[in-house]
Amino acid sequence: MDLGSRRIGVAITDPTGTIASPVEVVQRSGSVEHDHRTLIALADEWEAGIIVVGLPLSLDGSVGPAARGVLDEIELLRSVAPIPVDTVDERLSTVVAQRHLREMGVDNRKARKVVDKLAAAVLLQAWLEQGRDEGGSVATDERGPDDGWSDD
């Protein structure tokens, strides 16, 4: 999931954990609790075993204000989600998604409607590949708020 201030991009993976696919964009309701119920319902509908949320680290890898806000929201989501919630570095995922849409010839109006879910697919794919790189299979551990990222 790509947690934005106005929209949340949602992507899923195939049962083998090989390919991430964009699913939908959830408009923020103004209520974090309502948004989290919506996200949990989507995870349940897709029979997800874990929720992966993009962490918008600063370009130097530090936890800046945007990442701190997402980490705070992740803690709230973890408190109500019946499955683990993990994070993945999402630096430049939206930029990559926008570039893909431009390369496919999608005009800006249409791109705005799908870029968030495509960015979610980009970050989920990175998470899937990271899990395979670290141990040969998709990781499903719950790493907690200090995932090795620091303010230092």
C-alpha cells in the first residue's frame, strides 16, 4: 500500500509472491480509522497474509517528516490489523510509476487516476524481490517500526 495524504494505492501479488499487480486507489475519507477498516477489508477480500506499506524515506535514506508520519499511521494500522504490517523503502516509487505511464503514452489526466496503485505495485515488487534476495522466499515477518532505518 502506498499511503498518500489524499489517496492510498493498493496492489497485490500472485499466490507465488512473484509479481505485484496494481488493484485500486482508495480515496482518503478524512477518518484514519475508516480508511484502515477499508484497507483491512481489502486485505481480507484478497486473502492477504501481510500488509506491506511504502515508507517514504528521504533521498539520503533518513526518516524525515513524511516517513515519520507514515510510521505513526503504520503503528495505528498495526494495532487493528489482524495480519502483520511490514514496510518497504518507497523512495522514487511514484517517479518510477509516472515514468512507466509516460512511456506507455498515458495522458496526465488518466495517469493521476492510476499512478497511486501503480506506485503501490512498484513498492510491493521491490519488497517481494528483497525477500527473495535475503533468503530465497518471500519474507513474511513483522519487522516493527524500527526496520533498520534510523534518523542518523
